[in-house]
Amino acid sequence: DAGITQSPRHKVTETGTPVTLRCHQTENHRYMYWYRQDPGHGLRLIHYSYGVKDTDKGEVSDGYSVSRSKTEDFLLTLESATSSQTSVYFCATSRDSGADTQYFGPGTRLTVL
Amino acid sequence: GQQLNQSPQSMFIQEGEDVSMNCTSSSIFNTWLWYKQDPGEGPVLLIALYKAGELTSNGRLTAQFGITRKDSFLNISASIPSDVGIYFCAGRTPATDSWGKLQFGAGTQVVVTP
């Protein structure tokens, strides 16, 4: 358990509105990740960060941006939400290396109407 | 895109039965992980495997890293009601351009009936 919290836990929004999801960790882990979970797809990586201000794209990054200004916080932004972005979003962290164990947060359920 | 095939998609078993599930990959992996997800929560790591042929247990759970490095198996013995949940396999390839990135299977939903 890496002391990971996500906010909000639930959100309903309308198509075209911007949305920001926050991940906060208390363990000083270097790596942070954003995944989305959809039925039949498992977890798919959106973006990840390997340090403050260092981020890279995952396999489903279109329509999403991220920022990491502090070690403990990793923000995921949907600039203009679409219905296809309705999903459950999970944040994860790993200690010092991308090869370390990933610990997951409790998730945020986002519904885009 | 996703390269992992996880089966079965779901299992309905009686309490006390053993459970087996597996994942196969089109790529060679250097790490296999098994996670469990309870409803409304994030995945929790159950077992990590780092070498081909490795067999690791965690209580009633046993997982194996396949010799070909393209598959892995998870067994749950003597299932109990709290084993209900979704089990995910995840793997990491040795390719440098995927360093740090896990690929996940679609999950196996386990339902345990008394």
C-alpha cells in the first residue's frame, strides 16, 4: 500500500467540459501512472511519469494530458470530455524504477453524458 | 495494443473447489504479475514472478512463470467466499521502449457460491 488517494471518487460531467482527476501519494514513489479500466479491456496505460515534470505517453493517450509539478501529485486532464472517456480511472505508483511493483489507488468513476 | 489473452473470462465455482486461470502472450515477458480487484477498489498485487519456470505460492494461491516466457498460471486452492473478485495477469516485456509499462489481461471474474 503506497498511501494513494484519488479525487474525486465519482464524477458525472457533460460532453465538451474539461475534467481534472487528481492522484496523491504519500510514499515518495518516483513513478506514477494513470490507467483506464473498461469491460473486456483490463487496464490500459494512459500516461506515466518518471519524475517531477517528466512524463510520457501510454497506449491510449489521445484526448488526455498530464502534469506532475510535485512528487506526490499526478494530475490527469481531459481537455474536452467525450462519452468514450466514460470509464474507471486508476492511478498507480512504483518506488524507484519502472520495474518495481505498481501499487494502485482506489479509482475514480467518471461518467460523461 | 493489448497482447495478453486471459482465460477464462469468468468462473462460477463452489466453495472448497480449486480454481485455475491462465494468461498467454504473443511476446516474451521478463515479469509476470497477478493482481486481484475487489468491487469498488483498485487492484492489489498477489504474486510476482521474475524467472522462467518460477513457481511461487502465497497462502492458497500458487502462480507459475511458464518456461516459454509467454504464459503464466494462477491456481487458487480450496476456494472461500472472499476469493470472489476479478483476477488480472500483467506482464512486462524486456523491450527498452516498453520499460516500466505493464500490459494487463482482461481479467477473470471469480464467483464463489456456498
